[in-house]
Amino acid sequence: MIYSNIEQGYFLSRPNRFIAYVEINGNIEICHVKNTGRCRELLTDRAVVYVQRHDDSRRKTKYLLIAVQKGEVLVNMDSQAPNKAVAEWLTCRQPFGRINTLKPECRYGSSRFDFYLETEFSKMFIEVKGVTLENDGVAMFPDAPTERGIKHLQELTACLQEGYEAAVIFVIQFSGAEYFKPNYLTHPEFARALSAAKTAGVHVLAVECAVNPDSMCIQGPVAVQLENKTE
């Protein structure tokens, strides 16, 4: 996926989940943050950020915060980007086989999964999770407790009982991760639910992305470590 009208700036502050103050060309601008996660390890004082300028008068802000530089790693922060990248990846790479049907936002039970696809051999529900948290080269999810994430895993597991396949895809919104693991420290219940889903037969995949200030695309799989090595 490709962005247009990208400009560089410096992060100043984030008064709430939805907006940030960013210095752009010497001016302080209000930017919409396209990620409601905490992202405290990313949005540090005067971190280099990349924003998308738009000219839609209906929007309250002129800029959208897209990516942030964390050391040598560029992290895409757009929470809508993982689904778009997965749609491109499923269509072009077809990792589960040749696709006959691909539908976004499909309901099952009381959940709405990101994708439903059909191939010649299977019918599958897919949930996508964007990953921006990195620590010593390890990608982790979530960065804050997510009861909704646990519910998705439980209902993906329930799909299996009716003959569907199910998958959760963790889209690492940066490159160079050594491996992916659930964030036991922040939300051990999610980590246990992910292990239970994997044991039940849910596909658990992690993929990393090639990230530039004006683009993000999936480039390949990353190893998944579900065991808590500290226990």
C-alpha cells in the first residue's frame, strides 16, 4: 500500500489517543493519530515522524500521523494499514491456496472478522492484528490489555467446530524482527488464549513488512514463539 503527500516532522506531545502535536516545517500542527494504542515507546520527545497531508475540508485536522522512527527502525503506526497489506498479500501471494472468494469484514457469531476467504479446499475466517511493539528485536502484541482480542481468538476457535478453518495474522509494522511472541507481561490472559487457539487448530502466523515513509507491504513470515521462556 502506498501513501501520498508525506511530510517529515517531529513529535511534540499527545494530549489524547486521537491527536498529537507535531512540528512540521517550523510550525506546530495538530495531527490525527491513526492508532489508539499507547505507543509510548514510539512517541517520544522530538521523535522523527512522517505525516500525510490532505486537503479535505471535512476533516478536523490537516495531517494524519503515519510512521515514526525508533532508532534505526521505521515503524508504521497506521492501524488501518495491516488489513490493507493483508488484502494485497492474500490476493497476490495466495498463501492459503488459490482464492475463489475474499470478503472483508465478515460476521461470525458475535464477532466481525477481518476477512473470510474460500479456496478450492477450504473456507476460512481470518483476524488481523497490527504489531508496533518492539523490544530488543522481538515483536510483541498487545501493547495494552485487549479483552476484544481474547474474544476474537475464542470465536476463531469456535469456527473450527463447524468445519471452517481459522487464522490470526500478526502484521509486524516494521522490518528486522527476530521473532514474534505474545506480550505475557502486559496481558498474560491473551498469551494463554493464543496458545489455546493454536492447540485447537487455529493458524497463528506473523509476517513482517517493508516500511518506508510512503508505503508498507508484507515481505515475509517471521517465527512465532508462544512459550513464555521466563516461566
